[in-house]
Amino acid sequence: MDSSQSAIKVGLLILVLAVAAVCGLYIVVAIKRWLNRDESIDTFTLQELRELKQRGELTTAEFEALRGEIIASAGRTPPKPASEKRPPAADGDSSIDGTFGSDL
């Protein structure tokens, strides 16, 4: 009788481990799906942002902020807006640090 009780205990242990493995696998798959979920539901393309700005529905500051977010989500650093760029200096027209002289 002792061997039959041991066999029942081993069988139950195997059953419990199998159920735990299936539950663990389900949890892992659910977490992977959650991490890889599509977050593009509320996003815009750059073209859509340009159109919103052209229609006056976005200010320049809002456009630049949203544009930066889209580019950052693509893994790139956005270029500086045109308002922050300086024109290249001609020879003799700038100091070493690139600032323009007061004679302009």
C-alpha cells in the first residue's frame, strides 16, 4: 500500500507542475503581447502634423514638440528647427566661436 500512495503523490506532483508550467507560459505570452502592443492608435504621421500646422490647428511650438516626439520614437535625434539655425559665416565675418561681429 505504501508504494501505491507514493505513486499517487508523484502523479499529483507531476499534475501540479504541469498546470503551473502552462499557467507560467500563459503569463509570459501575455506579458510579451502587452509589451509589444501597438501604440499607434493615437499617433500622427509627420505629413498629418504638417497639414494640421498649415490649417492653423497647431502652433509652431506644438508642431515642433510633436515632431520631436515622432522622430524620437523612431530612434533618431531631431534636427534643430530653422529658427535655431544660424547661417554660415563668410570668412572674416565671424569670431572664432561662430558669433557675428557688431559691425553688421
